Amino acid sequence: MKLGVFGGTFNPVHVGHLINADVVREYLGLDRILFIPARMPVHKGLDDPVSPDDRYEMLRRAIEGNDRFNVSRVEIDREEPSYTIITLRDLVREYPDSDLFLIVGADSYNEMHTWKDYRDLVSLATLAVMKRPGIIPCNPELDAAAARYIMIQNPLIDLSSTEIRA
């Protein structure tokens, strides 16, 4: 199975998340997209925190009826901070015969070398990098780490959860 892993705070989830997830799924021929809301994001603070359970429920309702989308509580139910490497290791154990594709925006891709154990992370999943308005994907450290990545030709949707909360 080809499994897309789409993590984030989703505070709140919006149509841009859903459209781009579907574009990535089609572009890569993924069998399923697994949305993973973070309990305690390490690289982002929650400036207007909605409870993790409420963000999970918003996601669950947003994807209801799409049998290619699922939402996981793997990070919501974990007490420690939401490190992507820990989540990917958990998913490798849960889906041992699957190819994992970690879906990230160009902004996250550019900072990924600052993530915990990023060299191990890129060995567990192919990176599916989505374009973001005004951001050029560039990360020499990931290139040096032999990261497998695919630049997705997704629509540029000028919408963010931060703007929605404002």
C-alpha cells in the first residue's frame, strides 16, 4: 500500500488542506491519506489553542465520506511532544508492508534539517513537497542526506489556518 502521511496542527482544518491532500493522492497514486493532528507541535506553538480532541474531531468531520482519507490519533494520544520521526517509526510498525510518503509544505521542507533525527526520518519516507505561495523549496542539508523527495504540482491556495483564526 502507498500511504500518504499528512501531519499538522490543523487549527483549523480548511479546504486548502483537503484539496491539496487529494491532489497529492492522485499525483502519487496513493491508496490512502492519513491525517495526523499534532498534540504538541514542536516547531509551532499553538497561539490560539483548540484542544487536540477538538482538532481531531474537526478533521474527522471534514474527511467524512471520503474513503481515501483517514485521521489518526497517534500523536493526539501520545503525551510527549509530536516529533515526526517517532510517528513515522510507529507507522512503519503499524503498516510494515506500506510505502510511506510524508506530505509537507515547501516551508516545512526548507526547515526539515532542524527536525529531530531528520536523517533517519528521510530514510523512512519519501517526501511529498507541496508548493506554498511565495516559498521556493530549497534544502541542501536534505540533499546531502540523500532524501527522496517529489515536488508536487499542487494548486497554490492562498489560505492558512492562521488567517482563518485572525
